Amino acid sequence: MHILIGEQSLCLAGDDTACDMTMRSCTDRTGVRWEIFEVQPDTQGRMIGRMPEAFRSGWLCFQSSTERRRLAPIPIGWQRWEERELLGALDYGQRSPRRTPPELRIPLQVTENQEQQL
């Protein structure tokens, strides 16, 4: 599973597992900035059995400063989508509660370097 800390992605997979994480960002028509990234759950963990079936193979996370949405399954090729396609997928994402209080959240940003990797 990946955890996002600011601009850094921390992989919680074993040492023998390669981690690659694409992040995208876009701004919706109301001016809200969304960070978009894949979440791959640990299939060996206890939590997998408590997840809805659709999310057990991973999901696409859309996160703003005030809201989080999850879309499962992960759409194939989403990393290459244009902004309008990402925003269209956002509309289908299920709202997910944020567990971190606003005062403790680290602002997420996609660097130009990450954007250029696409």
C-alpha cells in the first residue's frame, strides 16, 4: 500500500516489491484542486476482508483539501487521460470520509517533475 506524505510516496510493500506511483492533478470548474493517485491495498492484511469487493483490487483516489473520493476498479490507462477525462471519472467516485483532522493534514501537490513523467 502507498501512503502519501506531501509530495512523497511511501511504499509499504516488502523490500522485494517494486513500487511505482503515478500522481496527477487537475482543477474542476469550481476551482477545486484534486490530486489523483492509485491505492493498492495489502492483499495479505486483515483489512482486505472488510473492504467492499470492488475495492479489493485497488482504487483510484481523488483527493482535495476538503474531500476524498474513491473509484473502483482502477480504470486502465488513467495515467494518460486528459484533464476532462479525469474530471469525468471524478463524478463517478464514491465519497470517502477523511480520517485525518484538517489541522493535521499535509497539503498535497504534484510537482512538475511528476507531471512530466506521464
